[in-house]
Amino acid sequence: MKIRPLPAVSLNSAQFQTRPRSGNRSPRACPVVYAEWLRKPNPFTWAVASAFALPLIGQHAAFAQLPTGGMVTQGGASIATSGNKMTVTNTPGTNINWESFSIGAGKTVQFVQQNAGSMVFNRVTSSTPSSILGSLLSNGKVFLINPNGVTIGNGAYIDTAAFVASSLGIKTEDLMAGKFKFENGAGSGKVANYGTIVTQSGGFVYFVGKDVENHGVIHTPKGEIILAAGNTVEIINPKSPELRVEITANGNQAVNLGKLIASGGTIGMFAGNVRHSGVAQASTAELNAQGRIVFRAKQNVTLDAGSRTEASGPTAGKITIQSENTTATVHGTVEAIGTASPKLEQNLPQSQTGITLARENTLTITPDLHGNGVSALLGKVNIAATPKTVAASAYQATTTVTTAATNAPGKGGTIEILAPTVVVDGSAAIDASGETGGGTILVGGDLQGKNPDIPNAKRTFVGEDVTLRADALLNGNGGKVIVWADQATHFVASISARGGAQGGNGGFAEVSGKDYLYFNPRGSMDLRAPNGQTGTLLLDPRNVTITGGGTDDGTFTLGVFDPNTTGANLRWSTISTQLQTTNVVVTTSGAG
């Protein structure tokens, strides 16, 4: 007796909506249930299992490492398995329910779609979590919804136009309408990545779940990366400057210990608690591209020592670090530097879907605009930052495609660190400098706490080894640095907002606590300008006492200063030191 291999199956929403109720379950009569038919406990299958036990065991093990039980509920798809690879060819907007969706090491699942705008929605209907250990490939967008959780393991590789993994549910009609509104379901699985995920330029990677983690590498040039943990998550206005993410969350956690790279794009982490210990880089060398990074937590947001958060480039970007209800703590490096030569991650994995053979003997190349190049073509081609078509027959051997762009340096970007309690301490380095002008740094609020669009801290602490820098590096004016709290500010750090070496004035800095200010910088407050006017430092508590000595009127515990009086004790020696590098203005907002 010969066991026939599982044939390719063409499915659409009008076929196989219900399983046959009759006893006719032969492979010819119903190919979609062939694998299930082999497992049914009728005398024929038991005879097959008895006579061919070893082949069947091997076959079952192979199926266990690829998705099983695919059933199309909307759209159309064909599913074919050959050896270690499953190929799904689907129409745009196809929905497929799977009994399980996992990919074993050395296995590949490829979705062949109409184009990069096409989407396929995969849902797991059993209680089995998804484990991706092999490769998941597609020229289109792939969604994987599994309430039991999704884990992309070490060594796994995902290359798609876009990829979404969620353990929260989402309605089909919302997906089809482009509404990313995820709601709590029966499962409580985590979404975690330990592997490598890449997309085409302008793609996106969304992780949504009760808890989400990245330990691996996610690279989506000029795209979006969102890690959102909550009981409900809604991504509003994706792929636009008006992007925002709304969540309901308690102890839900979003964690990055790996690399999040979206050159000139957007990176966001949203949860009850946000922890960043790795690299988040939206920097780009491309002119007129601007990175954006948002870390927002309902409770605590923490940037650990050694972490890097960067949105630098010719047009420097914006970085917002915010806790809505408790504490924002920064111990790492945060940079939004205006420069034509930003620091960029090297040796990043690249999507292979940007290269296509358009017709015989012609190679169409879509260049990588952030200078990383594309390898493994047919010769050596140097191109500018616009697509070109070259004859493939003219080249041999191995190709490296490089890009050239003329980038003019710009001003520094914007960095905001906001929370009811703000702690910037340890080895933290905050830099919004720019080659043609300094940027803006807001720690705990904006000027005198009067900007209604910027929430004010109650208490702000900036430690002695910290430098807040918003210099003009070549020419232009120094930037703006604000350290504010509605109640108490404890400042023992350094500020630099120098004017440009070739011309420009010094910048502006304010260090104030509306009720209480402890001001004793261990370093300098440098607002000088080699070829311009010196900038100004404003100290503006409610009341201030200038003395030749004295002690602190309060206590400092675990990064939070607790005053026992209103007003501030400001030593004359401190002011005298600051006058060497900046103008000093001391005002009071109290009645006395």
C-alpha cells in the first residue's frame, strides 16, 4: 500500500466552510482534511498506522513543525507543503484560521502575496502558543493573532513588508478597515522576540499583548516599531506624524533588551511599565527624514544604564520619555543631535524584497537610502539615492550597492523627560546639540512651568554626573534647557548650551523648583559663545535666600528630594562660580 503525500490545496471562503458530515473522508473526496483523515481512529487508518508506523511518525513530526489545520474564512489561498517549506499563496485581505501556527528550526513558511500592500491575517483557534524558530517570509504584510502567545526564538528570521504579532484579539472588520483596535480575549500569552525581524523600507513591526518583550533585532528602515502591552491597545493614525497609542494597563510590561532600529522612522513603547535596556535608534543620515521615539508608561518608565536612545541626523528628531502617574528614570544615553554624520548601527540585516528582476536581462534596484548597501547582486554598482535600472548582463561576480547623498547638518532635536517624579542620574547623558544650532531639552516641564501642552513634574532630581547638552557645534545659537518641578527641584548636574564656534550666541537654561530649589552644580553651567553673546541662566523658585553657607533644608532619599521648608538656600559661592561661564538671573514668584 502506498501513502500519497499531502497535495497542494486551493482554498477560498466559499469552499470547505463545514467539514463533511458523511463517512466519506477519502483523500480524493476531501483533500483539505487529508491530514486529519490519516489521524482518525477508523479500522483503515489503524491498519495503515500498523503497517507503516515509522513513516507516519516521521511525517507527523514534520507537520508538527509547520502550521496545521489551515482553514480560509475570507478571501482565497492555496497551501502547499514540500519538504521543510510551506508556501501559502493568498489574495489581499485573506483570513486563515489555523489549528496551530509554529515554525520549527530549519523550516520555512512563505506567504506569496500580490504586492507589499497586500495583507494576510492568521489566527490560531486552539490553545497552542506559536513558536517561530525557522523562517517566515513574505513580500506582503503578515499578521499573527494567537491569544496563547507568540515567541520568535533565537535564530529565527522574519522578512516581510510588515509584521504584526498579538496575543490580544482583534475583529476581522477592524483589520479590514485598517483599524488596529486590540481587545482582551481569553488568553494571557506574552509576545516576545529573540530572533531577527526585518521589513522593507517604510514597513512596520507591531508587538501587542498583555506583556511584550524584545531581546533580538528588529529593523524597519523609515518604518514603525511599536511594542504595546496592555489589556486593550489601540494604534491610531499609524504611519503618520499624528500616530498615537492608547492603552488600558495596570502591571503590564513592555521591555526592550535588544535592538529596535527604525532609521528615520518611529519607535514606540507603551505599557503600564516600560523598561529599556538596549538600543532604540531612529537616527538617519538621510536629508529631510526625521526620527521619533516615544516611551510612555502609565506607571514607571526606566532607561537603564548602558541603554541608548537616539534620533539624530541632518534633521534631528524628537524623543519623549514619559510616565503619566509615577516616575521617569533615566540612567542611559539619550541623543537627538543635528548632524550629517550620525552614529548608526552597523551590519544590520536587510530585507531582500527590495530587489526584483523586472524583465529578462534587466535588474531593477530599489536602493537602501540609509547607506547600509545591499549585497549579493551581479557586479559592482554605485548609485545615487534614487532608484535606477541597470542591465544585469553587464556585471559579474559579487555586487555591493552603495548610496550617496549630500546632507546639510541641522539644529539639534527635542528631548522631553516628563513625569510626576523625574530622576536623571548615574551615567545619564542627554544631548540635543546641533551643527547649526542647539535643540531643546525639557526635564520636568517647560519654561516656568507655564506650557499647558507639557505636564509638569512635582519633584525633579538631576544627579552630579549628568550633563544636559544643547550646544551649537559649528554655528548658530545654543539651545534651550529647562529643569522644572512644581514642588521641589534638586540639581547637582551640569548644563551646556554654547553658541557655535564660528558664530552665534549662547543659549538659555532654567533650573527652578516652584516651591523649593536646591542648586549646587558639581560641573559648569556653560552658556558661553566664542563669537557671540553669553547666554542666560534663570533660577526661579518661590522664595530664595542667598547666603555664604548653610545647610540643605530637607532630605534626599532614593532619588527623591523632600523639602521641609519652602524657598531655597542659595550660596553666593555657587552664583560666583556660574558667573564665570554664564549670565545669572535670580527671580522669585513668592510675595516676600
